Amino acid sequence: MESSQTLNSSIANKDKRILVLFAHPVPQQSEVNIFLFNDAKNVSNVTAIDLYAHYPDFNIDVIREQQRLVSHDVIIFQFPLYWYSTPSILKEYQDLVLEYGFAYGKGGSALKGKQFFCAISAGGKEEAYQSDGFNHFTIRQLLQPLEQMASITTMTYLAPFALFGSRSASREQRIEKHRSKWRSLLNVLATGQFDIERARSIENLADLDILEEPAENQSK
């Protein structure tokens, strides 16, 4: 299922369109991501795509997906962190859709200047994702292959929007606040009313102060 509408941007009167590519192999077991995906579908400037639902046989329509990428300004990979990486369909998507001559290489400038980031959930607590923690690396370090993908395809890479301790988030009543920040983030991305350099350098987009504000105050 997908939803696609547009919202006027405050930057040069240009619409910013957001593409959320959702990848969860068992969404019925999702405690966080399915809610974020459903929230994204209800934001007017967002196109939200469930990759596993669209391509259960992994037979990805390359031309269709390339056209989607071209027609959007912000690209988001939304997924639960599986073994420090993406679910398999996102790797298949990268391998097939981001091909030479389209996304990189000679004549491959279709994604130039677009913003890209990952919206992820991690089962472990935030302190586990530190150099001296259980996982030995930060989330940004673990996502460096995707950061390099953005670099090669000349997209602007932003920090991930991450929820840690996702297994206990419902019990600890943290999901609703995270969902509120997610909706606010989609709105400020559409309007461009946020500090892009801070969004590039911060560890977690969920820590942006502007996301604490009511969404109706973030757009005109």
C-alpha cells in the first residue's frame, strides 16, 4: 500500500516529497516499525512503500523504483536493525535499483542532492552501541556502508532516526513519544525548517530539539 500527496515547502516554493522505503520481513511481529510506517502513510507529503508486500518474490521492478527515487527529494530506508545491517530486501533493492549509469558512474547523477537517512529500531539499549559497549560500535559506525552508498550516489547523508531498546519500548511507554517525533521529523523535512548541518553531524535525529515542538508549529 502506498500514499502520495504533496505539501508546499517554505524553501523557494518548492515541494519536498519524501519516500519511505519500509522493510520488515515479519511486520505482524513489529512492535515499533509498523506504527511508524502507518504514521508515514498518513502524512500528506510522503510516499510510503512496503517493499516486502510489493515484492514478496524479490522480483523488484527496477524502472518503477528508479522513477520513484527521481520523483522524490528525501529518501528514507525504514527497517529494524538485523545483525548490524538491513533486512535482505533492502540489500537486493540497492543491488538492482542503484545501478551504474543511474545512481553513480558515468551519467549516473539521478540522486544528486537528495537527502537520505535511515529510520531504524535496535533491540539493544543505547549504551550497548558505543565503542566500550556490548556491540563495540555506534549506530553511525555500523551504518557506514549506507553512508558510503549515499556518498557514491551524491546524496546528502543525514544521521539515523533511531529508537534503542525497542523490545522494551512498549512496556516503558516510549513508543508514542517516538512516533510523535517521527511525524514532526517528516513535517520539518518537507518544509526544510531545520538545521541541515546539525542533522548531518548529530548521532541520532531523534535528539533534534525541534522535534519536541508540536508539529503544527513547524510548518506554515
